[in-house]
Amino acid sequence: MIRLLIAAPSAIMRAGLESVGSSASGVEAVGSAGLAGLSAAIDRLQPDVVLAAVEAHQDEPPEDLMALASREGAPAIVVLAPDLQPSWTGEALRAGLRAVLPGDLGPREILAAVEAAAAGLVVLHPQDLPALVAERSLPAGPAPALSPREVQVLAMLAEGHGNKTIAWKLGISEHTAKFHVASILSKLNAGTRTEAVTLGIRRGLILV
């Protein structure tokens, strides 16, 4: 059961998103909060996923949500933005948000994003891909290929596992797991694990 916390600036928006969360089997809407009180609500309710709607005409990435996503043990955060801004989507994903999606998605698409985020995946909207590609162009010449072991490790990063868990699952030392992660970041020219997962999905190394 996925524990889902709703966050939105208005009570009407929160009620609408709660009804979406309550309509799905396998999802439990554990509560709702305004964006200002979200941190306290996360500590109190311990959700697996936060579904957060931001206000329209937001020209900058949601810094409060990015800060929450970077905390130790933070839940997966899915953001719905009425006026999606591809210019800051990449920054938001690198900060740890699992999805930044248009606010006019239907219930099925929203729930699919929630389930994917709960599984440790990053969800991209097709309209964001050109901006993300332009933001980080690939190096000239063929990119270094990941080894089969590195592909395994990348898939585990997409599931949200840390080095210790990766080492345990693969029967290797934590030091070796850390080495594989560093190699993946280098080969994909990624600055963070989240960015590596995003690039891995785009290159077909991870299936969503």
C-alpha cells in the first residue's frame, strides 16, 4: 500500500487530489497539507509519496520542495505544475524530485506517476525532453558504454537504493558499489544519481 500525502496551496485543490488518491486500489491518501506546512506533515504522517500541486505562473523551480526532496529518508515527491516550465524541470529533477508534470493530467496519469515514484523511478513528460537534451548535450563521439554490472547498479539507483543496499543485493562490498556508482556518473556525464537515472531512461538503459 502506497501512503500518499497531498499538498496544494488551496483547500479545493487538496480535496480534488485527495479524491484522485482515494480512488485507486493500492494507494492510501493519509492526509493533506498546505505547502507551508508540508515538512511537518511529512514528519507526522510518514508518506511514501507526496503529490504536490504548485501555483500557476511559477517561473522558478519550487525551492521548498527541492529542499524537502534532498533530506535524508525523504518521500518521493511528484509535482503538478499548471504552467509547466521546462526551463526548470531539469534542475528540479537533479535536486531529487521524482516528477514534474502538467497540472491538467487525468487521474490515471497522476496515479501512474505516483506508482512509478513509489517504485523509485523518475517520471518525465514528453514535452520536457527537448529542453533536457539541450540543457545537457551529449559529448562528441560515442558515449562510453556501461558494463553489465553498471547497468544492474543503475537499475537499482532507479529503484532508490543506496550503496549499502546495492552492495548487499549484489553480494559485493560497499566500497565496490560506491566505485560502480562513481563510474556510472562519469560515463553518463551526470552530476547526481537522479540525473544518471534520467539519462539512463532516455538512453533506454532503464525501462519505465
